[in-house]
Amino acid sequence: MKSFTVWQGLVAPMDRANVDTDLIIPKQFLKSIKRSGFGPNLFDELRYLDEGQPGQDCSARPLNPDFPLNLERYRGASILLARENFGCGSSREHAPWALEDYGFRCIIAPSFADIFYNNCFKNGLLPIALDAAVVDRLFQEMYDDEGYQLTVDLPAQQVRTPGGEVFPFEVDAFRKRCLLEGLDDIGITLQSTDAIRDFEQRWRAQCPWLFGVIS
């Protein structure tokens, strides 16, 4: 998993409330359990004018000209600005996979659905909850300033605007450490490899019949 320390990036809008995981990555794309390859189908129903299918070449599909991610000013955006209850609906981990595969590293919104919020941390995404009034201001600044960028400082737990304003945010200490060190669940487990190996050896010696080793 990619680590996250300080990130400065272009901001793109998802200016609607209650964006659910089926809108983030539609159900027909859930057949794969690989973490990569979902970026082209992020927000598929909003992004394209036709219905997408798994394995389809998206490069030739008709784009929705009114969808923000299709506008030139938001090309290469890595910070998504959203509204309340982002990521609601089913618990599919494909949603953060699609966001990360597209290139987003951070999502800022007034609130998130709990399961989606937890899944973001497990996949290298930083979800930041800020007051709704602050999010309103960020939306307005972004719309007024083409090329609008924010700096997200995870060690300091701050979001900084181009004008120098600083907005602090809360993050659980354990999740923060995992992001800083680039540790997902597998990475955390691998840190205890020696302890796991020692336990297995002791258990094998104490209960050999469980391992098919009977002398």
C-alpha cells in the first residue's frame, strides 16, 4: 500500500450528497477481486453516456460533457471534494479501489459512511471530515480558481489552502500510523512474521497430530 505523508494536489468536485458505492463503482464491475483496473469505471454511470461492461475498452466510449472529471480543468485531480454521507450503500471495497486506481489520494467531505470510511484507510486513501461550512468554502474557492490545489499534511493533521488558511482534521492514531507507513492489513500482519513462525513451531511440537506429524 502507498504511504501518505504530505500531499499537494489538484481538487475535483463531486457536488452531491449521499453518493453511494454503486455510483462510485457500479455492480457489474464487482466480478474481479483484483485491486487494480477499476479507475476507468469510476463513477461510470455519470462519466459516460452509454452503459459500461466489464473488460470494455473505455477509451472509445462517449463521455458525458457535463461530468466534472471529464472537464480539462480537473484532469489529473488527486483530491476529491464531496458532500455529506459520501460512500453510503453497500460495503464493497471496490469503491476505494476505483478511487485509488483513478489517482485520488484524499477525499474531503462533511461526513462519510462508516464502512467506506474504514475501507479507505485499508487502501491508501485518506478520508477527511471537515465542517460543512468549511467544505462549502472550499467548493466555492475551487469553482472560482481553475487549477485549485490543496495541501494535505497527515503528520500535522491539517488541510492548507492556496491562500494560507489551515483547517485541522481528526484521524485515529492507529490509522494514521498505518497510512504514514503504508501498511494495510497484510502489511501489519507481516510485521509479526517472526512471532507467528515461533508460535507455529511451538504448536507443532505440542500438538503434532494437528499437522499430520506423529512419531
